[in-house]
Amino acid sequence: MPEEKAKQKQAETGNNVSMPDIVELWKELYFNAEESWSVATRELIASKSFIKVLDQIRDQYLSFHKVSQQNMDQYLEVNPLPSKKDVARIAELIIGLEDKVDDFDLHFYDNITKITNSIIRLVDYQEVMKQEIAELKEQTASINKKLDTINKKLNAKTRSQEVKSEAARPVTKSGKSKKKDSES
């Protein structure tokens, strides 16, 4: 129990001593420092010397970038490694070639289709022409047969008329009258 009394006395004396709040002190320090740093930073950024320094840094960066790009290009020219430009150029060529092949394929297919359709029409036309030629041959043969029969009948008629006319002529014995008949 004496220990409990000692603890109570210490607690009572601890209440009398005020301890500073560290979090509050830190916040106050932070906000004061932030305000002073922001003012100093604004003044620095607004100054012409800061702008000159930024211009110098930018110029140095750009010159370094240019030199490094030139060095890289020279290195890639000496060594057989392709650069981005080379790969991009080859990719463009390949894409262009693929487009041409696709166009060729499309035109080839269209042309083959047209040729096939033309050949089919030509074959159909030839079949019609064969039929018409066969019909013309039959008609010509029929006309030839009719002409032959007409010729035979005509020849037969002319012979029969010649025979009739010879039979109807008087037979004369004098040579002079034969000459006169042949002349007329």
C-alpha cells in the first residue's frame, strides 16, 4: 500500500507540471516555415535571374540532347543496327506493299470473275451459233434438193420440147436451107 500512496503523490505532482504539446509546436513551426518558404519561392520564381537560369538549363539540355542524338545516329550508321527511322520506314514500305497486294488480289478476283462470265457467255453463244449453223445446213440441203428436182424437171421439159420441136420440123435435103436455118 505504501506504493499506491507514492504513485498518487506522483500523479498529483504530475498534474501540476505542464508539458508542452509537441504536435501543436510542430504545426506552428510548419505553418510559419511554409509561409516564409512560399514567399521566398515566389520571389525567386518572379526574378529575372531565375528565368535566365531556366533558359540556360533548357539550352544546355537541348544541346546535350542534340549531341546525344547525333552520336546515336553516328553509332547506328557505323554499326549494322537499324534505327527507329529505319524500322519505321521499312514498316511503311511493308504496309504499302500489303495494301498493293490486297488491291491486286481484289482486282485479280474481279478480273477472273469477269473473264469467267465472259467465257460462259461465249460458250452459250457458240452453242446457239452451232444450232443456227446446223439449221442453215439443213435448210441449204433442202433447198439444194428442191433445186435439183426443179433442175431435173426443167431439163426433162426442155428435152421433151426439143423432141417435139424436132418432130414438128420438116426435113429438108438441100444444104442451102440448112445454112439459112442455122444463121437465123
